[in-house]
Amino acid sequence: MGYPHKPHPKETVVLSKHFGEADAKSYKGWVKRGGYRALERALATEPAKLIETVKESGLRGRGGAGFPTGLKWSFMPREKKKPHYLCVNADESEPGTFKDREIMRWTPHALLEGTAIAAHAIQAEVAYIYIRGEFTEPWAAMEKALTEARAAKVFGDIQIYLHRGAGAYICGEETALMNSIEGKRGNPRIKPPFPAAAGLFGLPTTINNVETLAAVPHILTNGAAWYKGLSLSSPKSTGTKLFSVCGHVQQPGNYEVTMGFPLKDLVYELCGGMRPGRTLKACIPGGSSVPILDRAETESCLLDYEGVVERGSMLGSGGVIVFDDSTDMVYQIMRLARFYAHESCAQCTQCREGTAWTTKILERILAGQGTLADLDLLLDLSENMTGKTICVLSDSCAAPVVSGIKKFKSEFEAYIAGRRKPVMVA
Amino acid sequence: MPDELVSLTIDGVPVRVPKGTLVIEAAKQAGVLVPHYCYHPGLPVAGLCRMCLVEIEQAPKLQIACATQVAEGMAVHTQAQAAKAARRGVLELLLINHPLDCPICDQAGECELQDFTFQEGRSATRYSPDYAKRFNPVEDFGPDVLYVPNRCILCTRCVRFMEDVAKEPVLNVSERGDRAYIGIHAEGRLDHPWAGNVVDLCPVGSLLSKDFLHKARAWELDKTASICTGCSQGCNVALDTRDNVVVRVRPRSNLEVNRYFICDHGRMNYRWMNRGDRIEAPLVRRGNELHATDWDEAVARVATLVRGAGSRAVALVSAKVSTEALFLARELFRGHEWTGAFQVVMGEEAPLAGVPGLALRAERAPNAKGAELLGYGRGYSAALEAAERAAIVLVLDEPDIAVRCEGVLIYVGTVLPEGARDAAVVLPIANIAEEDGTFVNRDGRVQRYSQAKPAPGMARPAWWVFAELGAALGHGAPVATAADAFARLARSVDAFRGMGYERLGFGGRPAAAPVGV
Amino acid sequence: MSVGAQPPPGAGIEEYRPVFADKTLERLNEILTRYPTRQAALLPALWLVQEARGWISDRNMAEVAEVLGLTPAYVKGVVTFYTMYHQHPVGKHFVQVCTTSPCNICGAEAVVRALLDATGAKELGATSPDGKWTVVEVECLGACGFATPVLVDDDFIESVTPETVPQLVSRYQ
């Protein structure tokens, strides 16, 4: 449901069915709601069969990359010669995204069940759930749930451990996450080697997002065909997605809809639309690392992987940030650039220096000292920062900058020409 | 069994290299240097400076040459527009915080940031002068290394060297983003015996040697291939001289011996090469005093003394003297009852953990193995005793000598020690920075070193001195070059059979006979 | 210097009290069983230090290094990477306010100003004169739909506004 609000009739409630129900957090409460039956059956199923089912379902990674989950699982060695690992990415730090948090604090057992099923499918005997350090409430819920589930011995031989992050967005990148678990700086790794070949501690590893794994028990219970059927448009995007809507809407929150749902309806209907007297100016549909959509693009966008690409952006994590006409786009783009500059791990030259320089130029523009040449410089810098680094944090900084300058050029020009009063001090 | 070979082209030039070769290495074979910073063949690949981006046909994005393996039929374009633009971008970004320190920076003239910027960087920065550059104060990391954070380009070569080659992670990357710098902890300074290599590895003037600080400009230096004399490992080095003074020792790469590194003991051990208190003329005894004279008289005097003396001869030699000299010194006493001995100062061994077979060796002399192969023994005290009753005693560059001798004492050396003041003749020789020659390291590798500066006064290479003495005694013709001296040695001694200076080159070769450790 | 070494007599330095003793050591030993390497227990170990001492000093880092078989420099490199580890003492209550764009457009900066005022901390990162509060701006806290989220120590408080700040602060007085 669109917690903290009641489920909207247009939602397709699967993952969020029990959000807000305090009883759902306990082992007993979860079992009462049908929990752990899928796991029991899965543990008695051949791993290869599980992988096939998930492949059939068309489930794609819900963390942001959208990689087909069954295919990812199939990259693990069929024949087990060394220990395998599963890492659960609960580092949710993409601005605009707050769905994994809800899954963990309301339905921790859903995640545990999905984790155990996935571990069995990829023949991993150990799974680490990497939870960002700031998620104190989800951590507590997961810890309690894990203790109860362990006591009930539902996981078979699979060991699940929680691992606490300590304040680094970049640890949400799968190879950086592995480095962080290993007790290192959260630096992304160059690929190859790929995690399925040499990942955590150098051994075959799969990394999956929380929302992805929470969907797995439902797929096993209701079948791949059912999951595939939950799609309004593209056959390549199946199932439901929790969209975290925030910013300038009346009712921000998580909303669960089938793939292909119109973004327009999500914003204007389910979220109650704009604040009184306000109109939509811009929307970032997939967490801050994807290009900004203007109003026309937002109102004609379908929410699945292909549909958003058609509008020039990406589905990403599904963190929908809505900006109304009161927004200073230049300031917000600067604030996003500053976010990336804070979070850069410092390995790649383009990211380390480029995110900081981008921020400085935007600050100067906001201080009334920018020039038109600065806009060309920003675009050139962004080009330099795209497609040339170990991970895509650098590209993520460039995305709002490029799309922002393209679609909201007049706001930049207003600062540069002195038509708008500076809002920062040089 | 040969490695499977792969064919590809680099900028149109075809090359064939073993499977698994990195594109950046394959490019070297095509004569192409792909600009780079963080990559180094002696360190694990990091792939983070992003400088070596190249275009590879059919790859959707630019690839880093340092982490891409060759593939059959691959076509690499290092000069493609996109690749050059990417590299220009990296250079611009490296320079936004890098201070314009060239006029006061030691690295100028041998700086890879200067080189690649000049080659393909922008001629002016677009970074507004309104922005302050990142600033951190200079830090003293330990015995010889200074860290200038403002110049650091975060290539992490130093961190990787200490972690993966020295296996003592005392350097880290601290902080994140553009606040990052190379850090160290109060408990754990950079005093590892091999730590000085981080200064060589640093592509810019960020890690500096205190010993070399502001001593000379890179373009004033002459560089000469040589062999380190610090111990018996035989690391290949380059002697950097300025106005005929050795000012710096740096490693020369040799994959069979020291790979790319030298230890701090060898690195700092060069001041003796510049000593001024040298014997500058041959000295002969007249009455109670030694008088300077010319080579003709000195050689003639030695010949007379040797012919008139008994047959018992003892040679006490330094293990720091060239193989050629040791050989010809032995030849001098052909027909005599001869004992030759050397002693070696011992010290603590200090391995470089990440390179098996490489260490600062306990034997602190470069040619102990050479001396052994030529028949010199280690029974030094016995030889000293024998010297007391010998007819002729030859002491070769042993400044701590305290020999009592009833017979003829001939001292051949670089400096004149107290114990040599009773000598009948004193002959001045060049030190190893002032001559060509060879050493044999502990693993039996014969390696050449070259003359880096002129010998003082009338001092001559030791091989020349002994060849002249030998000729005066009828043991053969004089020798004109070190190569000829070595050739004569190679004809006579089994371990060196078939060798010659040309074949040895500057990588060296293993001695022929089986060598014990 | 190894853990437990005595400082020279008359040095005037306080003897270092190890963190990993008794219960804390027990907890670390349990954590070590979860990973195949000692190094992997580094982040959990650092959390234990911060829990016990409120921050992580250079000396603490050396202790952690010794316990896990790492070097102090290595541990320091890790500590300085992760922003949640404090490298110097902070106020009794550590307040983290998200000001990244989604919260920013919902008034996060006003919440920050209100907090700086109400706690007496006045400046970001500074500790209030009574030593009770330190307020910092942080990046996205993953609760964007509940703007503005504020972390006070381990308490995650949603939907804070400048109006509700005084009440929030008084809860901790």
C-alpha cells in the first residue's frame, strides 16, 4: 500500500500488502499471513529449477540497474566447487528512494524469506544483508526477525548475517558493497572479474536488491506466468514496482503499481497531485541519477524500463522526485551535484575532481558570477564524466546537469544575466 | 611449451603477444606508449586514473588499456578523437587542484604530468581563478620521504607498493572525493627498508626524497647504468651525476634480479663515491717516506720487488672490486705460492616480501661470489696470519687493513689508510663509479657497470693496473679496455666461458658453472 | 606500541584502556565467526568502539588494527572513508539532518536552521556550549517521502518541520 496512506484502488498490492501492520513483523505474524511456505518448498526444489522459474517471470533487479534476476543467478557456477555467497543490497541511498526501508521495517520476514530462497537457488551457504548505517529502525526489525526465524530453523543450512554500513552511498554499487563487507574502503572494483566468477572474498557471488528478493516468494507461490501477467505495456517489464514518490505532491509515500503504469496517474491521482495553486515543473522518475523529465515528458511517460527510456530517462530505482513550479531548478541541480561530490570514492579522476568542479561552477552561477561559457563548460565536463569511469557515480552527476541545462536553460540564464537575485555567496 | 600467441593491431601496427597480455604492454611492442599514471608493471592493476583510455573497435565505450587483455584480431586506436579527448579531460581535471609548482618542484624535467600535458593536454585551464585550490600542508612520512599533498594525483602507486610489494600497509588513502589524500598513522612511519621506492614510483613531485631535495635539476643529470654495491643482491641501478658528482641512485629495471626496485640502504649508499680524500698519484717508498711518482716508475718498482722476493704471496682483497681486477690480480702471481682471501661486512637481511628472491642481503658487498669463483677464500684471519710471514702481500682496496708484514707490502686502493703507510708501493685506483667492470651477484649473475664520472688525479681502473703489472712481469700483454680484460678472464675461467661484454649487455647473464648459494 | 604496554614512568599520559575486553571482546569474537577473514570484522569492530567511547581515536584505531591483524594506517584509511564514524568527540546527542534535493525542496534547510537554534549549537559540526548537541547536514537518509527526516543518535524521526523542532529537542533535554 502507499504507506502511510491507505491502498489506492489503482495499486496492485503485492509487496506492500502488509505495510503498516505491526503484527506482520513477527515470525508468528508472518507465518499467519502465509509466510515461509514458499521457502519450505524452495528448499526441496532443485536450484536450477528455481532459477528457471525466476527467469521465466521476467523479474528484473529493482535496485536501479534492471538486470534480469534469473539470468544473473544463472551466472553462478552450476557445479559447486567453492563457497558461494549472496549479498543483499540494503544500502538504499539513492535520493528519492525509500522503498527497501519500508520492506525491511514492515515485512522483515519477506526479505529473509526471499534471501534464503535466492541463497538456495545460487547454492550459497552464507548470505550477508548489507544495511546502511543510518537505517536504525529497519536494522532493529531485521535483527529481531532474524533471531526469531533462526530459532524456528526455517533456513536449513543457510546462514544469514546482517552487516552494518557506515555512511557511504557508493557502497550501494555491488562491487563496492563487497569491498565494504570485506572490511575495506567502499571502492568499486574494475570488471572483469565479475562477481559471479570472483566476488566476495574472491568467491562466486550474487548481489541482489531488497525489493527484488522480496518479490521472489510471491513468484514461487503464484507462478512465473502470474508475475509476467502483471504488466500493462512492455513484455520486457513484468510484475509490480514500489515507486517511492516524494517532493511536491500532496501524499508522498510508496505506491505499488504494475509495470507500465502511467506516471501521470501516479502523480496526479494516487499521490493527490500538486499542492494548491502549484503546477508540475519537473520530475526525476528513477532516483536522482537519471535525466530530469520536463512536464510534457512526465505526463506522457509509462513506468516501465522501456517506457522511461523512450522519454529520455531511466526507471532506475523508481524514486520519483516531483518538483513543482516553486522550485529553483538551478539550486536543486547544484544540490544534487554536491551530493555526488560528497559521495565520490576518489578513485577515478573524472569523478573525484569533476563532481567537485561541477558543484563549484553551479555555486558560482547561483552567486551571480556565472557566465554563458560556464554552461558550455558544464556540458563539456559532463561529457568527460560519462562512460569513462569504473562505476557510474560520475555519469549520475552528469545526468541531472545535462538534462537540467537542456530543459531549464532559461533558469540558468536568468542567474547569469542577473535577472534573478543570487541565492548564494561566492 | 610456448604461450599461446594472440595477433592484434595497435594504431595499425600488427603485434603478436602471449595470451593474457595487457593492451598497454602490447602497445609497447608496437612502439606505442599509452599515457598512464596508476599503472605500473611491478604493481597490481588499479585502473583508476583513467588516463590510459583507448578506443577498441567494436567496444561500445573507451577501455582502459591497463586492465584490458588482448584478444585475437583486436584493433586498438590510441589516437582516436574520443580517446584523445578523454585523456585531455583527465589532464585538465588533474591540474585543477595541482599547484603550478614546476619552478620549485624536484620532479620538473622527469614529471609525467608535465610530459603528458605538454604532449596532449590543454594549453590553458578553464578552472576559474576564483576557486581556491585544495590545500594540505607538507607531511614528513619518515626517514627519507616527504609528502606534498597538493601535488598528489591520487594514483595510489605508493599505497599499492607498500601494501602489495613491501607487504606493510603503512600508507592509506584518507577521506573521500576531492578531499582525499595519502595518509599515514602516527604508529607506523615510512621506515620500511624498501620504502624509498615510493619516491621513484610517484609520477609527480608529491613524494620526494629528502636526500635529493632541491639538490639538482633533472635535466642537469647524466644517467649511467651501474650495479649497486650495497650488498650481494646485485640490484641494477642508474647513477645520476651532476658535474661529475654522484647525486642520486635510482633503480634500473631488471626482471631477473630486482624487478623495478632497490632498497634504501643501496639508495643512500653513494656518498663514498664522491670522497675527496683519494690517493691521486702512485706512491713509492724512498727511504722512510712515500713519494709520489708516475706510473712507469711505480710499475717498474713493483716488478723489481716481486722478482726479488720469495715465492710466498698473499692477496687480501675487497669484495667490492671488479671481477676483472680480481682475476688480473690473481694472474699477477702465477707461479707463486698464492693465498687469496676476502672478508665481507655482514648486516641484517631485509627482504622485499612481495618479490621472491629479492632482499637486502646479509653480505654487504657486491662481488663476494665473483671473488669465490676466482679462487679467493673466506679464511681471512688465516690469510692475515700467513701474510705476516709472506714474501709479498698485496692488499686490494681494504681500508681497514691492519696487516703486519715482513715482506713486500703493495697497497692498491682508492684511499690511503693508516695501515698502508708501511707499504713499499701504493697504487691509486678508480672506484666503481669511475670505471667499467663486472660483478657477480649471490645468484651467480654476471652484470656490467659503467663509468659515471672521471677518476681523480692519476688513479686508474684496477684491471688496468694489474694488467700493466702483469705485463711488466712477463705474464702477457697489457690490456686496453675493460671488455678486453673481461675477455681474457672469460678465456681462462670456466664459470665465465663464452661470455663477453656484448653478450652481457646491461641485463647480465648467469655464470656458466653451477653456483652454490 | 602494543595494546596494554605501559607508558614510561612519569610520562604524564593516561594509561590506555582497551575497548576489546570483557563483554565487548565477547561480542567481537562472536562477530568474527560470521566471516572467513578477520579483516571483514573491521566495520563491525569500529561500530563497537564508537558505541563504547563515542568516537574513534588514533589510539583506538591502533587497538583495532592489532586485534584484527591489520596496520593502524589501514584502519585509518577505512575510518576516514565512512562518514558515520566520528574521528573526534561530538556532543552528547548527534543530530543528522538530510538536505539532499527531495528533502531540500520540502524545507530541509529551514529545519537545519531551527535545530541549530534550538540546540544552541549555532554552527554545523560544532558542539553546543553545554556539550549536549552536535548538528550536521547529511546526504539522503532514505526517507524522502517523510521529509524532513532527522536522526538523533539512533532515533530516526520522520517528518520534522521547523515547528516541531522545539518539541523534538525538548524530548532529549
